[in-house]
Amino acid sequence: GPPPGGGNLPGGPNEVGAAGLARLFTQPLASQASWLLPAALLGLALAAVAAKRPWPLTEQHQSLLLWGGWLIPAGLYFSLTTGLWHTYYLIMLGPPIAALAGAAIWAIGRIAAERRWLGWGLAAGLTGVTAAFEIVVFQQYPAYAAVVTALTVVAWLAGLGLLAWRKRSGLAVALLCASLAIAPLTMSALTTFNPNPDAALPKAGPESNGGAGPIMSQDFASTQQTLLTFLQDNTQPGSYLLATNDANLAAPFILSTNRPVLTFGGFIGNDNVVSVDKLAQLVSSGQLRYVLGESQKADLSAWITGHCATVSVDGLAQANLTLYDCGKWSVKRETGSVKRET
């Protein structure tokens, strides 16, 4: 696999940026999951103040511990790690950011109920900082930046003006919330309607990368149904449908059947998932019978080619794949005769 953070390879600086505390606030990650991150971080502090007495813990304190205890460690990890990871991992930040952004609105409401103008100032500061951040981030999309900026500023000013005019106004709060939602909603729409997304390494935005993703090659796709029918007819429900080297080859079978598929090497094929003894145990117990292709691990491949029979399925040869039937080995093992059948 690629070295951690290596060059222009997936997972490197071109995809996830350089490690540092500003990583989530600068490109290429700022436009992915950070739109409401300023509101969430400021909201965590405001909500802690608005919740008042720290002991005994109320439901509000428990919520802040939950969401803050989720966001802060995860955010620091993604900011500082130099290991291999991908943009779409940031989906893990979505729930705590959403919860704490909501907590910020709750906190400002509580503070404003006691000190109106302090609440108004906090509302102006928190929403202003977040809206400004969103506007700056959206400048990388010049085709949409002007409209997003105008709508954000108009909604923000209208909300603040209405909030200053009336002590309590649901419309004012709605406008302030809308001002913070315009940029991320626009990005969501651009992502949803992207005609040619990268299915292998998905990320937010209108860029058309056209990655192939974890799908079969064209040669193999043409014979997929034949192979699926054969495997389902010759395996028991509850057992592994088959075993493969990596997740890319396993994914279509799982999606088509909802049956478990064993990947010898995890996602890209080089993880230590099973040993030779464990593989033999799975076959002997009847949990696994068929293996598609060989493993990147030399010892596993040697066991498969030495103990399992090859099965002829139309189309596999063209895809440079071999289907092995290891079920006969488990039967012969019980009689003390172990040999390869072809």
C-alpha cells in the first residue's frame, strides 16, 4: 500500500492536507465537514456556561459530555494524524457538529432570556464568525460563491435586525439558522447532483473524478450473475458465500446477496485477517467452501492451491480469476486422505 501521507497518492496531502490544528479549517478539508464547526466549538463553550452549575450533572451536562467527548478527540485525531486516511472519514464528525451547533442556539436563547443584549451580541458573534468562515470557504467555487455570499449576508442581517427589534422572534432565529445553512446545503446539492463522482474515494463538491470504486471489472461483471447463482446453489445460508483477497472484490457479492464474504486481507488485501490454521478450520467446519482468486499472503495461497479444487465457471478466465472449491478437502480430511483435486 501507499506510505502514510505519501505525496499525491490517495490519503496523502493532496487529499487530506497537511497535519496541524488548522487542517479542518483550511482546504482541502474545510469544504467537506467543517461548515458548522466554528458554531459547534463556540456552542460547546456557551452551552457549558448556560448550563450553569456543573454538579450534579443535568441532562444538559451529560449531553455536552457526550457530544464534546466525541467531537474534540475525533477532531484532534483528524487534525494531527499523519497516517493514511481519506476525506470521507470525516462523516464521523457530522453528528457531534450538528448536536453542538444546536446546543449553541439553545445556549444563546437561555442567556438572552436573562440578559437580552448580551444574548444578541453572542448571537451576532457566533453566527457572524461561522457565516464568514463559510463565505471564505465557498470562494473556491466561483460559479456559486457570489449567490451563496449574497443569500448568507442578507439572511444574517435580516435575522439580527429582527432580533434587535423584537425580544423574542422565531422568525429571527430561523433567519440566522438559515444564514448558516445556505453554504452547506448548496454544497450538499452540488454533491448529490454531481453526474460523475468518485465512487472509490467519495467527497463533497461538484468535481467530477469518475473513480471506479469497489466494483467488478467489465469482464467479470458480465459473468457475475452466473457465478452468484452457482455459489448460492452450492452453499448453505448462514455460511460464507465465498472468500476473496480484498473488500473491492467482495463488495458486489455482499451487496447482491446480503451474505457474508470473507476477505483474507481486509480492505486492500494486505491485512492479517486469518491464518492458515483458521482458514482450514473454517473449511473443515463447513463455514467456508469457495475461494475466489488467491491471497496476497504466500502461505494462504499455498494452502488454497494445494488443497482446493478448481471450478470452471464461464467468464472467470477472461477476468483472470479462479474459483476454488475447498469443500472436498474437509471431507477427505476426515478419512485421512488430503490431496488436491482438479
